[in-house]
Amino acid sequence: MKSNSHFGGRSGRGSTFKCDVCSRVTRDTGTGVDHVCAECFEIAGYDNMVNDNGYEPGSKDYADALADCEMLLAKAVKKGSDGAKIKAMNGFIWRD
């Protein structure tokens, strides 16, 4: 008999896991990333871009990246993510 457990493990396409960044239980989308949810993965990419390119607050590039991240953050929080954890892990986007 097939198990109906939705929290079976971290491997295999379609399995669920707890995001290492925001602590939300989410599903593996098959993208090869099985430790962060889709929103945290995208936000981390923006955070790296801001750091790598030296975007500074006040610049158009920084403002555009921040706006995109705020949209992703809202989406993640709506799905049950801890927004404070996401912000804490992405210090180039959300600076103190």
C-alpha cells in the first residue's frame, strides 16, 4: 500500500522539506534545489546580484532589486514563510 505521507523525505521529485531559510514546509519543484523554497532561492539570487554588482541604496538598480524582493517576500509570507528570517539571511537587500 502506498504511503500518503506528505512529509516523507528530502529526496526525490515531489517530496516536501522545510526551507533552510524561512522554515516553511514546501515541495521540491525539481529544479535541483531541495533545501530552500522557490521564493528564498529567487531572493538569494537578487541578494547576490546586489552584492556582486555593488548596488547601493538610492540607485535605480538597487531600488528595482528591492522592489522585486519585496514582492517575493510578500508571496512567501502569504504562503507561511517567516519574513523576518528571510530578511535576516539577505543582508545586501535588506540593510540595517
